[in-house]
Amino acid sequence: MRYFLFLAALLLSPLAVSVAQPAAPTVEVSIEHFAFTPQNITVKVGTKVNWVNKDIEPHTVVSNDQKFQSEALDTNESFSMTFDQPGTYGYFCSIHPHMTGTVTVIP
């Protein structure tokens, strides 16, 4: 009898279905030898860019238009930004302004 009650409850109750969303793609930019590598990248909307400082000196990641800015990153520290809008985003290291890069975001 319990089995039939369980089966009836299962058949009559709405099923909760969880659909996993795919993880956003991630692209890594290394900061080493006083340069962003690769210096210029092209990614699709929704991509997360992760900058990792592999130098022994601190560095920052600051967009030319001030839309994003990291704190000073020590060795092996990182900063991430997800790009949700198409466009071209230039950036630099505020400690070493000769260090520059570009993220181009396409639909």
C-alpha cells in the first residue's frame, strides 16, 4: 500500500528539474616580463578574462575608460572581468603605463 501511495504522489506532484547552465568561457592573460601576454585578445560576449601576475613586481589592470580596475596584484595574484558588451577595451598597468593591452569583444 505504501508503494502505491508513493507512486501516486510521485506521479501527481510536479517535478522540479534543474538545468545546469554552462560555465562562461575563461581566457587567461599572463603578466610577466613587464608585459601582458597575449597583449591583444578577441573573445565572445560573456567571456571571463583572468589576468595573472607572474612577475615578482606588482602590477595593475586598469581600463582606459576606467570601467574596470584591479588593486595592485602581487606575484600569483589575479584579477578577473567578465565582458558582457561587445566593444574594444584598452587597458594598462597604472604602475608601469608602458604595459598595455586590448580586449576585443564580439557578439
